[in-house]
Amino acid sequence: MFYKIKKDIEYIMENDPAARTKLEVFLLYPSIHARIAHIFSHFLYKNNLFFLARLISQLARFFTGIEIHPGATLGDGILIDHGMGVVIGETAELGNRITIYHGTTLGGTGNEKGKKRHPTVGDNVIIGAGSKVLGNINIGSNSKIGANAVVIEDVPKGATVVGIPSKIVKINK
């Protein structure tokens, strides 16, 4: 647990110019508080204690404004900047070193049970404020999702996408 929190704090210190000290990040950043709650709720979820897992995730949502379903899988180095209104769905899978801005949804498009319904996000991805990334799609590593984009199709590695629906405007090789 402490390893993941340490990695998140290090990533935040590298990428948020407003972060002054590690202690400040640990005590004052909702991203860290939501992450700590998710670690506990995810453990409970994996051990079939679904009610307790959801209870913890809902309490974290109440206190942080960030809703991370206990079933979601998160890598190391996650920054949810100004996290109010961020939603990460049950079958979402996030890689390492990801920045997510406020108002973002990593959501599903259906109500099928037992199927992957949410996005898989690669490493080193930036997801802009207000973005909606929907369905069982893949967001390639080193890609960027523009603010308020609605992403409903796979995004290749190194791509920048913007718009509704999103369109590729740049691909870094």
C-alpha cells in the first residue's frame, strides 16, 4: 500500500507545480485520499466483501469528490488534479503515471454484468478536464485526451485526440 502512495506522491511532485512538499501532498491532496480509500476498497472487493468495499468508496467520494469503483485497477503514479467530479468505473484499468483532470469520466456504455465495460488506459497518459472516455476501449500509452473530448473509440499510442466525438489531431512516434 505505502509503495503505491509513495509513487503517487512522487508523480504529483514531478507534475503539479503547485505541490510544495510531500507532506502537503499527503495531507491535503484529495487524489491521495481517494487513492488510499481505493486501496482498501479494492482489497475488500477482491475478497468478495462488496458491501464494505462500496461503503468505503462512497465515503471517499463524499469527502473527496472522486469516485473510484472498488473493482477498478490502478497502476502507480496517479494524479487526479482538482479531482472533483472524476468517476472511474468498475472494470477500468489504468496504467502508470497518469494525470486525470477534474470532471473526467472513465465510464461504461452498457449494463452487461461480468463483461469489461470500461476503458483500459496505458502508461504516461494525460486526460483533460471534462473528458468522457466511454466503453471497453484502449487508450494507448503516451497519449493525450483534450479537455471535454468524448472518446468512444481506441486511441493509438502517442496520439492526441480532441472533440466530440474525438478525432486524432497529432501522433507522436
